[in-house]
Amino acid sequence: MKELQDIFRRVREHPGPLALATLLRVEGSSYRRPGARLLVDRGGTLRGSLSGGCLEGDVHTRAMEALAEGRPRLMQYDLRGDADLVWGSGSGCEGLLDILVEPIHGFPEWMTWVERAWATRTPLTLHTALNGHQLGMRSIAHEPDATPSGFVETFVPPTALWIIGASDDSRPLVRMAKELGWFVGLLDHRPAFARPERFPEADAVYAGHPAQVLPGLPLDARSAVVLMTHNYVKDLEALRLLLPAEAGYLGLMGSRARGRKLLAELAEEGLHPDGRFHTPVGLDLGADAPESIALAVLAEVQATLAGRTGHALRDSVASVQP
């Protein structure tokens, strides 16, 4: 997500000329997956990658040729077997890759579509034609399962992290979440704490009590809420509203005893958490400082929203992207 956001930003700001390479298909092993992109200009790479360094140099050459010709081109790289030693010096690029290279003029309309979908938190599926004079032309796929042959890609909204509590220990959580390309919002019942200048990286900062602010938040399955007010009454007030909400992750900072007390009080009101709720918040990383605690929290949010356990990859049977 962050890589694509950065590519869009560079396209908007860079005077050009630019070329964009998109990985369309992978057969076998590959460092990147379909949808990976590489943005280049005449000086070299501006942002992104398509492999572990195996192809970027040659793709840049082909991209400059596409710029000179003023038209896109479709390329295939076969790095299986001994070809990996030629292209990647044994770096592990051992697949068959299809790549689309296209000149970029201004800010393409399809990028505007994606940004609009991100802003409205709506998934968007685009179809890219890969044949004839329509090569590289994009259209919105209203029925993704019924699209014609070509490259079909769904862009999902960025993860939204809402932090309830704007104390100093929220700062690293904000900064690190933004490094991931997430939307980050904060709210606090104390106006002196909930000030944008205290959290310049945040996308939104609200002052107000949970009952005033939470009902208006656009919470969805790709939203996470972390409560770190360190105020029992405010956490209780917020959980009354959040447990029935649609957020994909709910986390409460504090001790197990404090969490049990809060949950017992909510249970008396008929409110019971499900698997989305985590307390104490975060993975067990041995965290003991605000920065390492933020890492543990973000890791748990990422794992939960991705449907993963957060266990070590060596102990997992799930597919792994290198």
C-alpha cells in the first residue's frame, strides 16, 4: 500500500517523462507478486520494484524504449533454471514473469479512480487490456468475476487505525502506522492533548468524549481501534460503542486484571466481545518501551486483519511472500 501511495505521489509531483512497469503474472517463484510496480525516469528508479534486483536494470532499458516510442509494451522474462544465474546471479528469481511497461503522461485517470476509492473506503477492481491497440487501457470492472481476458486487479482501502487516547505514548504508534501507509486518526476527551500540532503525521485528530465522536467514525472491516486512554471510565464508555461496531480489530491497552474488570462490567450490560477484541493489546514481543509496544500493537493489527496468527513464519504452513 505505501509503495503504491508513493508511486502515485511521485507521478503527481514529477515533471516527467515517466514510465511505469507493472508485474502482471508470475508462474513459479518470484520475489514480488502480481500488482508490484516500478516507476522510472531517465535517471533510474523513482519508486518500487519488480524482483529482488534481477530485472530492474533491463526493465528500465525497455521502459526508456517505450517512452521513446510513446506506446506501451508487454514483456516476458523466463528466469527458470539456469536463466536465474544470468539474470539474478542466483538471487532466487526463478519464475516466469509477464510485465507491462507504459509511458506516463500527467496523472492517469485510473490513478484518480483508485485515489477516489481509497478516500471513500470502497474496493475498486480495474481491468487492464493486454492485447492489440488497447494494450494498457483500463476500465472499471463492475463485475470482477465476469471480466474478459486481461489483468484484473482489486485495490482495497488502506488500513485505518483509530487511536483513542492522545498521550505521548501514542506518538510512535502514529508514526509507525503512517510508515505502513495506513490512515491514522486520534481522538481524546482532553482538548489540550487532542491537537493536530502534537501529531503532525496523523490524518485526523478529534477532541471530544467517545459518545460524541465514535458514532461518526467510518469504521469498517479494514479498520482497527486501539484504546489507550489510561482512563477506566473513558475506556468503558468507548467499548460500549465499539463492541457492536464493524471494526475488524479492537484492542485495549492495560493489564489483564483491568481488562477482565471492564469486560465483566460490559457483560452485565449484555455486551460480549468476539474474536476481534484483544487485551492486553499487541503481540508478545517482549516490548517495554513506547516504540516497541507500538511495534507489537501494529504487528497484531496487521496479523488480525490479514487473517493470520502472528506466529513465526517458520512454524506456519500459509503461503509466504518473500
